[in-house]
Amino acid sequence: MIRTLMTACLVVGATGVSAADPPGPPADPPKAPVRAKLEKKAPEFVLTDIDGKQHKLSNYSGRIVVLEWFNAECPYSGKEEPHAIHATPKAALLRKNLRKVDPTLVYLIIDSTARNHTKAEILDGDKKARARWKIDVPILVDFDGKVGHTYDAQTTPHMFVIDTEGLLRYQGAFDDDRLSKKGNAATNHVLESVKKIKSGEAPNPTHIRPWGCGVKYQ
């Protein structure tokens, strides 16, 4: 009996395992996903446009970047309706005015539409909208919605302005004219934010509730 106990003790000592040993340190909790926040670094993303070209946000470092969430079937966005920003064409005018303020500015359209659609259908619809509205900037496809959720894109359109340091400086409504009735009297919040940034001032306001169709995530 004594010999048996001594043998057991030797086995335990050799392996370093004992019922009395304390448990190891707890596993690190999973990291929370990065979310876009005003005045913070805009989260990195990589998306492919409708022509198959890849776009990485950090590749535009040192330049102002404007993001526009888009849906070819939304009457406030890419559909042929009297208050759609591309049909009016308020979006084309915004791009023209932005280039006057900053010729190096980057304007990217992002389509996170997926609900009740195949990716092929989204690509086809976006290509038709590009031709119909003569859209001269890349349309990026976010079919799984990861980038849209990271930026909390809620509507089409939903606008974001990132400054030359990569900080998110404005997010929200396209302008103060949801029904496109004000004409030249409308205030475009994106243009005003970019003007402020270029003059070394802080955009004000930095957030205005966006309007449009809800983003049709998968």
C-alpha cells in the first residue's frame, strides 16, 4: 500500500498535474468589431468595384475621401424618380463642386444592397445606373454588408467625409432638401464639410440624421 502511494506521488510530480493545480488564465474575450466614430480614424476596408477593380481606403491616405451609400432601386438614390439624387442630378453637381474645392478629392459610391437579390443582379443594376446617370466615380459592391455595418450606414444615400488625416469628420444627410424642392437654395452638408476642412476649420454640424431608403442588407 505504501509502495503504491509513493508510485502515485512520483507520477504526479513527473507530469506536474494535480487535481489541486489552479486553472490556467481565462481566454482573452473576442475583440469588439471596429466601428466608425466621428473624429476617430475611419475603419479600413477593401472592396471591389463593378468593373472588378479593388479599392483599399488606406490607398487614398492624404486625400479627402467622400463615401456615398447607394441603391440603384431606391427612389432617393439611383432610381429614376424626381427626388433621387442621381436623377435630379444633385449627385453629379456635388461631385463637380467638390472637385472645384479639392481636385484631388476621392469620391466612392458603396452599394450594400443584397436582400432578395443575387450579386449578379446587383452588378447588373449598378452598371445600368452608372450608364443611365453618367456616374463618373467607382461603385463598390459590399454584398455581405460588412463595410456598411462597420460604418453604420443606414440609408441610401448616407454620406461620410474623411479628412486627409484619415479622420471621420462628417456623417449623415446628403443635403437639407430631401424632396428636391429647394433648388439652388438647398444646403449640401457634404460640400460644406469639405469646404470647412480645406479652410482648416472643423465641420459644423458633424452629424445630421440621414434620409432616404433603408439600406437593404442581406
